[in-house]
Amino acid sequence: MDSVEALRRIATEELIPQVSRDGLGHVHLPQSFGPQSWLKTTRWRPPYYHHRAVDIGCFLSGAFRLWIDNHLVEMAPGDVVLIPPHVGHCCDSQMQRVVHSLERSAAPTVLWMGLCPWGVLAQLSQLAGPVCRTLHPVVFADARCYDAGEMLIAELTAKPDAYETVGLALLVEILGRMSRAPVLSRPIAEALSEDAPGDEAGDLVSTAKRYIRANFGRPLTLQAIADHLFVSRSQLTHKFKDETGQTTMEYLTEVRIATAKQLLRTSLSVHTIASLVGFSDPQYFSRVFRRVVGESPTASRARPSPPGC
């Protein structure tokens, strides 16, 4: 079965009808799991995943055991868990194995949707004894899912007036957009997911670079980056320029254009690519692209890809 079409069908035929019917009654945040939900175990806990953006787990069948925030909980079919950035989590298995196909069965199965600046990284996982069998991820390119995920977490955390209505609409929006978004090829998706080499954790410039790479698909200003890092604009500007030889915004443009060059190898329109890499105006994107690359996006697309790409 084609994994892309299978994921689309899961979204449209199972998950959207389910959450539309049940509302947010089976949608959980990590803090929803109190001591009464924790399972007692003496088993070794696998290494955690710490994602930089929202991760959504939609549990499709079986009793799925999940480590989250240092506790083991059991998820039932129909449950949805929303995991904010940097919250550790993993399935209760001793090893993970990437496979080329999965048969839908009563075995514990989950659809993970990691939200990233260019869309949704979707992946089916199934527990088979001590092994978690996982399909290769599929990247559905619609950057609006990223913002919807952050707003969904905010709604369910703060619980303002009408949060259930707004939260339900945001969750359905993410599933709906994923079900119809264009798909990036695996090599391009992997290239876009790689962190730049040589960045050491902790210092200001490296942290700024990681933040930019994680958020380049959104409208970013120097003030917004500085606010995230709790420094002034001038402090960030001088430190970044001294260590890299370029300004913070020049680095942002470099990341956006490098990503756009990767996306131009797909069938996505130039208008869509501009939006995915953080430009609200396609014409302005084309001008910036021409200034950096020396030719228009259309001319760049017409060139043959380098060998091995």
C-alpha cells in the first residue's frame, strides 16, 4: 500500500471524523497525566526524543505504552497526545526498526505528526513485542500546520473562553492540510532536516542559528530573535557579526534561500515555496533569490540537478 495515500486516508477517513465527533475529550497534554495514570514498571526506559516543535501522536489501535515526561502511560485507540517542544517522550520498546511496510492490525499503532517549518513530518509506528517498527517519514509541505500546532498547544494550556471550539478547529485544520498537501521527496526532506555542522550547544550565536533554522518558515524579525534569546538587538547583532562575518538577518536569508533551492527540485510552485520559506510576497522572494543566487527561481529550477542530488 502506498504510504502517502495510506496516511492521507487515515487523516480523512479516521482521524477527522473521530475528533469531529468526540471533540477534545480524548486529546491530552503531558500535564493531563496525573499519578493515577502512571504505570508502575521496573523496565529500562529507552532514550527520549526531544523535538524542537510540537509533536502530535494519534493512537489508532491497541494499548500503546508511551514514556512521556519521565512517566509511563498507556494510550488507548482514539487518544491524541499533544507534546510541546523539548518535552522528552518515546515508545516503550527496546529497539526501533525502520521498515518498508506495515500491515494495519490490532497491534498498538500510532501516527506521529511532527510539525516543522515547512509542514508535517508524518510517520506510522507499530509495537511488535520489544520492537517498535516504523515506516520512513513522509513530509507534507504546508507551513501553516506549524503555526496551527503552536496555537493549539496555547489554547489547551491557557484554556481561554471557547478554547474547546478553537482547539478542535485547529486540530482538524492540521489534519485537513496534511491530507491534501504536496509531498517532499525523502532526500530533500532529509536534507532540510539536517542541522548545520559545527554548532556547539549553549553559546548565543549557536542558539540563534538553531532558532533560525527551526523557525525560518515563519515571519522573523531581528527583534523577535533577540527577544527569544533574552538579549538586545544590538548585543545579538554585534556578537553574531563578530563570530560569523555576517549579520543575523543575512544568515536567515541564507537558510531560506538554501531551503528554497532544495524545494525547487520538487513540483511545488514558486508561490508555495516562497510561503514555505518565510516570504509572504512571492515577488519579493524572487528578487531576494535573484540577488543571492544570481538568477530567478524559475531559471534555477530549469537547471539540471547536480549529480547525486
